[in-house]
Amino acid sequence: MVGFFYFCAMLLFIGGPEIFIILLFVVLFFGANKIPELARGLGKAMRELKDASNEIKKDIRDSTNKLKDDFDLDK
């Protein structure tokens, strides 16, 4: 568990040279032609995650509003 927190803390302190090295490895590993396809897939996955998160928030908000209406907590 400590290793996970250390990893997250290290991600916060990533700088320009480290990002450049990571991008260089991505280009070498996947090739320049695959990067747009990977970015598109990552964008779609992020959009689906955001939509699912918003749907869960809406469900929670709706259920709390229903409970509030059932118990008349506004009075």
C-alpha cells in the first residue's frame, strides 16, 4: 500500500525531461502511426468514464431528492 502512495506522489513531481523520455519510449514502442489511434481510444475511454460518473451522480441526486420529498425535510 505504501508503494502505491509513493507512486502517486512521484507522478505529481514529473517534469519536462521525464515527460519527453516517456513520449520518446511511446513513439519507439508503438510507432508514430499508432499514436493517433491510441489517443482516440484513450479519449473515448475517458469520455465513457466521465459519462458513467455523471450518471451515477445523477442517480444519487435523484434518489436523495426523492427521499427529501418523501420526508418533507424542506419545511
